[in-house]
Amino acid sequence: MLVGRGGHGLQRFESLLETKRRRLSFWRPLIQNGVVLATTSNSSPVHELPPPIPPPTSATASMPTASASSSDHILDRLASSDGEVKLKAVREVKNQIIGNRTKKLSYIKLGAVPAVTAAIADADSDDSLIVQSAAAIGSFACGVDAGVRAVLDAGAFPHLIRLLSASDVKVVDAAARSLRMIYQSKLAPKYDFFKEENIDFLRSLLKSENENLTVLGAGIVIHSCETSDEQNKLCCAGILEKLISLLDGSLSQRDASLESLAAIIKNDPEVISKFVDLHSGRALSSVIELTKDRFPRTRLLACLCLICVKNSSSCYLQDIGTKTKLVYILLELLDDSGQVGDEASFAFSSLIADKEDMHKLAFEANAIDKFCSTLQKHPLPPKRLEGVFLALGNLCSKLECCRSSFISLQVLDLVVDALTHDDTIVRAAACVCLRSVSRSIKTLSAGHFLTEKAAISLFQLLSDHSTNVQVAALGVISNIAIGFSLHKSVFMQYGGIKELVQLTKSMDSSLRLNAIWALRNMVFHADKICKEVIFVELTASAIASLICDPEPSVQEQTMGLVRNFVHGCIYSVEYAFAEDGIILDAILRQLQKSSKVEIGIQGMYVFVNIASGNEFHKESVMQLLFPQAENESHSFFNQFLQSNNWHLRSASIWVIVNLTLPESPNAFGRIMILRRLGIVSQIQRMANDFHMDVKLRARHALGQIITFGDS
């Protein structure tokens, strides 16, 4: 999205009108006939102001809408061969749609965009008509994706690009403003930076003395620079230097430069190194200095640029002082009532995500209190709610002190209330927050998540129309379900098991994966009744099918589910033999052909638990892993014993430990088979394994085997 005094937040203009009117001194608009028009000076920002609302003629009067006849009339005038008639019609359309989404959509539906575009496509059009038409096209595109789509479909984009080379500066400004508005949308055309003519065009924009052109160039970078190859291409083409020079320009240029710099350096250590070295470090110093700027958006964008440097390279901005300053600046920006305040929490999340040291700094800066205080301010717009929930989710993801602080501030009910919010992004973010807080055993055991409202809301989200919300809700349920029988009974009481099982049949692999994960945690240390309810609902054939799922991660979690099913008493082991052992057959097939270590680990632990059962169970494991009729069928087990992954080696030896327990009646016969297959010799070599866990298990197994003699 293009940024700057004149470019950011246009789509939310109506709600910020009074604030922006107080800033007219920065815009220098030309006010004519009660309508605020864009100025045509080179330094003028891109902004829309709505025309004055006419006074109602009666108590029930409402904003007039165009009738079919009046709309047809204005379309006729837009197509008129009389230049003056057409100019007045274009100006009328422009003034009606400025700041009025409803009017924009109405005129788009009527087909006004192609008619207005025809004016800039006509080489014989008067410059005044071109200026007004370009401005109208920009207004159609401003803040409404349907408008951007209509403008692009009408073929306006190449004509606007052509007008950037016009001799009349007013035409150039109008075209540049319109293109800036188009480039606020994700639908804008993406530039191919590997075509030299596009790089030349971009350079010409950035070196221009026209502010609108330079900001447009920065906007193209923001929109189109996405891959590492593109970042390096722009860097090698000298675009970094051009953008750095804009930091000394106007407010719009500074802000656009900062955002485009972040796009070029993000997640690319090589480009970051070049950026930091520019002008002997003065480029980085300039960005650091802008974190103190008097304009909140400039401070935010400077922080975002520095966060890109810090997160992508371990060489720069790693000192405690810089990190702490970034935390405090972003917490301060949360108080901004506009778009900056909305975006500050997302920047904060980017700063601290998955970094325990940053969590500690944020905790010491009372970030939990700050975000919870913001949460208690009603009402909050959806974007701000989403940002606050995600920030709290990040803060509570690792440290118990953060979770305890969150719970003590008594805002959990506000998060639970947000599970039923109308906006999808808020529901998903609330789940992310709850998932992090529910990682605390202390919080779970205190029963904070056992309210009827929380349970019902979470289960309703399992059938949400948004996959993101469903996945996020499954994450919360997975955490709550593990280890507490009371929680499991609540899930069964409200029909949660049926919902989870239904999601294991989804065509979406992320839903299957997370539903199985939740069921796996539900079965963990579950009692007999809980296991039986889940197994009957899920069925052995469905489990076998999921073990052979196309997605390896689904296979792994399903084997983990079976591992939990067969853990415990003898009756638990019997689940593996349901429906003529269909589950075990599926596991064996996957172990023989899968190359993913994690699948091997889970599969081995299934056999570890089964081998802990009675003699029938132990003999079944022997027949599956070491069938004597097929000399090579045990080869995958030998490979597991020699794996580079110590977890897999350890799990495989544990199977042997359970098969060779001295008190088992048939242990001696099994040991003879293992000797003949070379398994015992392999375990002897593992008695000095470099990993302690493997070494101890190998020596434990050998100790049992030796009790039956050396031969």
C-alpha cells in the first residue's frame, strides 16, 4: 500500500474526515464552489475530500441516489462529442464519487469507467478533460478493489502510464496520482524488474523532481518486490541509493521511501548488508533518526524498516538499547487513533515473534498491560482488535510470566467474546491468543477455559466458513484437551468429538492435520470411556485410511493418535487389532516406504506400546516386524537402528527391550530370532552410542538378552 501524507488510509477517509480537515494546512487544497479539489502543484499529496453534504429537505430526507434516467443522461454526456459537455460530466462524476463508496459502485455498475477512460485514450482530448478524467479514474480506484478492477478492465492503466510523459505538468500530476491510488491495491499490475526497460522506467520515476512521480516509483517497488531475486535485482540496479535520497525529501517521499526500503531488504541478509554499508552507514543512521520524527506514521515506518534489518541479520541492531527503544516506540504508537495505531500492534508482533529475549524485554516494558488496556477500550475496529489479539498471542507464546500477567488482568472474557465476532480476522486472532494462553498447565488446571460459553463458542468455530478460523480453533482445542479428564468430558458433553471426527474427513489437509492433532491430545492419558467414545466415532478403517493420507504430516499425527490409543492397560492395546489388524497393516506399509523420520518414530512407539502387552501382543509385533518367511522384510528396522536421528534409534531399541523382558515366557525364542537376523549384533554396537539415551537403552536391552546366555 502506498503511504505518506497524501496516500495512506484513503479507503477509511469518511471516518477520519474531521481529523484530516484539521490538517488542511499540509495539503494546500484549492477550494472552489464548496468542493475541495486536488491541487496540481508538484508537491501536492494524493487525497480525496468528499463534497459538502447537501442539507436535507425534510426530516426523512436521505442522500440522493441517481435514478436510472439521470444515470443514463450522464452516461450520454460522458460520450458526448462536445468537449465542454463531456468535461462537465466527468467533473460531476468525480465530485459525486469522491469519498462515497456507494456512488462509486453505482457508477461502476452503470459502466461509467470505460466512458471516462475513453477521454484519456483520445489523443485529441483537451488537457483539462484529461486532467479531470485521470482524477476521476483515480477516485474510482481509491480504496475499492472493484474500482481498481473496473479501471484495469477498461484499459486505463497503459494510458495513465503514457500520460506520465506528457508536456503539461498538470496532466502528469493527475496521471501519477491516479496510478498511486491504483498501486494501493493488491490488484495493481506487478512490474517485471528483470526487463531492463522497466528498471529504466523505475529509475526515471525515482530521479524525477516531481513528488508524485517519485512516490509512484516507490509504490511500484512496494507492490512488486516480493522475491529474493527481485530484491537483489533492484539493489544491483542502484534503486536503494535512489530511495535513500528520498529520505531527505517531503513527508510523502520519506514515508514512501521507508516502506519501499523495507520491501527490498526484508528477509535478505545480503541486501541488508549492502544497505547498512551505504554511505558508510549514514543510510541506516538516517532511518534510526526517523524513529524520532514528529509524524507518527514516519516513526512507524522507520521502526518497520529497522525490524526488517534486525530480524533478517544477526549482525545488526542486536544491542539491548535498540531493541528496547523499538519496543517503547511501538507501544507508544498504539495510542494513535488512526491507521498508525492499527498497524503498530502488527509491527510489534513482527518485532517479538518467536524471540524469547524480546518477550522478556516487552514484559519488562509492561506490554501486556498496555495491550490489555487497549483491549478494554470499546468499541475497537476489527483491524485493531486483530492486531491486539495477535500481539498478545505472541507475547504469551513462550513465557509463563506473560500468561500469568494476562490472566491476572481479567481480559480473558473479552477474548472469549471475540470468538463470536462478526469479522473473520477477529475470530481467528482471538483463537491465536487463546492458543498461546492455554499453553499454561497452571492456567488450564485453574479451569479458566471450562466455561460453557467458551466451550460452545469454540465448537461453533469448528464449522466456521473460514478455514483459517477452523484451524485456529482446533489449535486452542488441542491445548485445552491434553491431560485433563474434566476438559475431555466437557468436549464430549457438547458434541465436540463428532465435530472433530468430521473434520478428519475434510478435503483440506490443514483441517485434517489439526483435527487429528486435537483427537491425539484428547486420547492422551484418557480413561477407558473417553477412548471408547472416540474410537467408535472415528473407526479403525478411518484411522487406517488417515495413516495412508497423501500428506506425511497427517500420517505422522495419525500414528501419534494410535500410539496414544494403545498406551496403558491391556484393553488399550487391543485397539490396534480392531477389524483384523487393519491399523497395524497400514502402519507397517508406511514404515516400509516412508522416508520421513518423524513417521518412523511414531510408528516405532506404536510397536513399543503394543510390545508392552501380553504374549499375544509381543508375538504379533515379532511377526509384523520380523516375519521369518521374508528374509528382507526386517531391513527397515535395521535402517532405523542405524538412523542419524537418535530419537528413531532410541524408539527402535525400546521395541527390543519390551520384546525381551526376562519374565516373558517366549522371550528366549524371540531372542534367538533377533540373533539370527543380526539385530542383537547391531544393538551391541550401539552400547557405546554417542547419545546417552540410546546408549542406556541399548545396554538395558543387552542386559536382558544376556540373562538367557550369550549364544
